[in-house]
Amino acid sequence: WCYVDSCNCDLPVLPKVSSYVPDATYRGKPIFFSYATCGGKDTWADERPKVGEASCQCIGFDNVKGTTEILVKAPSGEMQMAAYPADIGATCQAWDQGRHPECARGKDSPKWCKERWCYVDP
């Protein structure tokens, strides 16, 4: 494996955030590593992130610590802060479920709350 610039890494297997040097950064972003860059296979990780379709993969930053405060519209119509994980949109997940105020209404939550999505680089 080797450390890679995750913003310039066009591989079918996305790089992962390094846990060896959790506070290190490169160009203001966490340090990422890749087995695929060196022709290897990651047999260490237990779970592979869901990264979307091969032709349109999620941007792939993952395991970034902390939260991101996002201003969203509450059911009342007023704007409200909602806390999302710092790596929101990194992999295919239902990111809004249990976080967006509209998605905290149980069975009465909108269907979009359960939709899986991620950020992509078109």
C-alpha cells in the first residue's frame, strides 16, 4: 500500500483514511492510503464502503471524525441546524434518516428520508 492524494486518484477501489496518522493532513485533507495504487489487495479491512455505480462512484472520503452542522428546513418551515457526520455523502447511505428534522417523524417521515445517496464528482 501507499499514501495517495485522494482528490487525484482514479481507481476502481477508493482509497481510505489512514488510522496510522489520524491527525496528519495533505493539502488540508486527511491522509488516505490505497492498496490498489500499488497493485495490491486490501485483505485487512473487514468492510468495503458502498461506493455507487462503477461509472459514477461516490467521492469516497470516509471515516472523517466529527460532525457537520447543516442549516435545513424544519417541518414548521423555519430553518434549523442539524448535525450530520463529518463524512456525510462519502458513501451510499440514507444520510438524512434520523438527522434531518423532517426525517424524525417515524412512520410519518417523507420517503426521501430512506433514500441512499452520496456526493459524486461528475
